[in-house]
Amino acid sequence: MNKLKTIALTITLGVQTFLIAGSSVSQNNENGVSESAKEMLRGNAKFNVVASVLVLIFLGIVVYLLRLDRKMSKLEKQFKNK
């Protein structure tokens, strides 16, 4: 249960950081993307779609790993009992 709380906290902080960083429009052109391109992506809601898909993929991987960990723990207990 402690692992689950740690993973949930990590995901929550990561998503918050990602959304906060994505919502602010910086005036600097540090990574070579023009401001008009950034505005176009945000204006057409494409940025939100990409961010949502990435979050869903990440959550799917986390759920898969948690299920796999539970199954492996269960098999280890069965193996130790025999």
C-alpha cells in the first residue's frame, strides 16, 4: 500500500508540473519554437489532446506495472509456501 501512495503522489506532482508548464506562455524562444506556432497549438486545442494522450499512456503503463507487481508477489508467496 505504501508503494501505491508513493506512485500516486509522483503521478500527481508530475501531472501538475506538466500542466503548469504547458499553460504558461513564455516570451523566450529557447527551444526554437516560434510564439505563433505555440499559440496555434494552444488555440486549436491540439496541445491539450497531445497532453491528454501522453497522460493516459503513462497511467496505462503504471496500472499495468502495478498489476504485474501484484501478480508476481502472489506467485512468490505461492512458491515460498511449497
